[in-house]
Amino acid sequence: MEEKTIFLEIFQPFAQYRNPFTFYYAQTFPLPPKSTIIGMLQNATNRYYDEDFLELKISIHGGFETIFWNYQQLIKGDIKIENLDGLMMLINQGRPLYGKGFKSQRSPIFQQELFNGHISIFIKGNDIIIDQILGSLKVPRKILFLGRSEDIVFIKEIKLVETDEIRRETAKRNIWLLRPTYLKLRNLPIKNMKYPVYSIPLKTLFKNNGVSITNKCELSENTERESEFETVIHTRQGHIVHLKSEIAVENYIVGDRVFKIPIESGWL
């Protein structure tokens, strides 16, 4: 089975990639984690919960112009549709979600949000899935979003990466990264530990009685959520990463831009 790579460049006006390890406020990851991108691709291809997508390799580059704080009132708990006084209503915690009088509880919270994102994503995998992703993104059949359903994305460029656009080299003392990116910490012989560190989700599985679901209709209160995380550093714009030992690097040449991806640590 042949392996192919897609280059995807998107613009995202607003985003919030929730860090699940923050509680007193909703922190966002600086770039979308792999699991979020996989979810967008599954949605675009109508292959929801397809575990074959988890085998894709993802490399993320770019960033947002600024971060701002948003004060929101979020609803806790599950929302159901129930018959209340002869009317079908949205119910949460035994109370109607909307209407006069008593309503379900809202919890005020500060939430970080990202503004004006310019993100480049490399997607590598077997040719069957890659071809389907390419076709679905070139002619989208629905509005695409990355993260929350309101965080829509605009595709600026999408293309297959040709073999002559990839050049390998060996970085001996350092690697100069022109754009912010995630690098896996466990595979990186880094010398200067002066970077923000995050534990980002790589994949998320939804299971009923230990069996992965294949359709949204199978979601229930008893559905268990299993996530796998990876510890990464987030590099800054134009940062030089100093190394303890040499590493292999792939240079992806897209037009007049060069994206450096360490082979062992740059792919999630």
C-alpha cells in the first residue's frame, strides 16, 4: 500500500482547543491537537469514529495572531429531550434549558480563545484514506470546523506533496524552525528546555461495553471515553532548538516556503 502526504493550509478566525487538564478556567492549546484534526477529517469524509484515521501521521505548523479572554456561562451535565407539561423541551438537571422561571444551572467561567489562525497541516497515511480526504476537502460537502462546531475553517490551499518536494538532511547541533509547531518530547534530544510543555490528545475512542462505537446514534450516558495523550513542546516563531545529538529532518518545500519536520519527533 502506497503512502502519500497532503499539505493543507487553513485560516481560522476563532478557535478554542480545550485543555482538559485546566479547571478554574478553560485554557486553550496553542495549536490544534492531533485528535481534533482527526475529528475534522472524519467529519469531512463522513467516516465518523473510523479508527483507520487514527493511524494517520500529522504535523502541525503556524499559529494565531492573538489570545483573548471570553467570559461565558456554560451548562454542566447532559442535555436531554423530555416531555414537560405536554411540551417536548430540552432538559438539563431536571430543569428546562430555556424559558421563564427556573432554568438549568449555568456555571460562569473564563475561557481563552484564539484569534486569526494561519495553520499549515501535513497529513501522511495510506493512499486510500489520503485520496478520500483530498477529494472531500477539495470539494467540501459541508461547513468544516476545527474544535468547537462554531470554529469554522477556510481552506486556502490543499495539495498532494510530490516526492521531489521532500528533502532529507541531518541536523547535528540545532534545528531552526521558522514556524511554531509541536515536537514530541520523548523523541527529541533537546538541550535547552525553555519551551512550554503540553500533554495533548492524540486519539479519542468512544466505547460501549468495551466495543468502539461506529455511529453517533450509539452514544449514550454509559458510553466510555478513552483518550491517549502525548507530551510535546510548543516552539515559537523562528526558534532555534539546540540538540544534544544529531537527528534526521525532512524539509517539505511548498512554493517558496520550507517546513522542517524532525522525523522522530515532528509527526504526531
